[in-house]
Amino acid sequence: MAELKPGIYEHYKRKKYEVIGIARHSETLEEMIVYRALYDSKEFGKNAMWVRPKKMFLETVVVNGREVPRFRYVGKENK
């Protein structure tokens, strides 16, 4: 499976997120990506935290007939 660089990623819907790290699901031991939104959401608040299976985080999706990464690495962490 592909490795994951720490830093900022852009979701295919154009919102940006910061990868915090990799965790494991306590029951299945599946690798999960821990990341936070770099925007304010009316529904979830500012800098909402999320987890997603690593396999899903790194997969591609089809948008307008083109296969693109679900999340695309765009640079180093915000500091």
C-alpha cells in the first residue's frame, strides 16, 4: 500500500485538510488516517477532526469521467 506523507491534502471537492497521523482501529487493527479540516463548517465547526480508512484515503475516485485521487498532497504542515 502507498505511503502517506504528513502535511496538507486537498480533497477532490477542493477543501483542504491536514493529516495528523495514522491510528489503528481497536477491533480490526485497520490503519486509519486522522486528519483535520482547514476550514470552518456550519455543521461541524472550525477545524473538525476526521478519521478515514487509509485504503479509502489513498484511493482514486471518478470525477467527470476522470480518475483522480480522493486526496492530493499539496504541501507541508501549516506552522
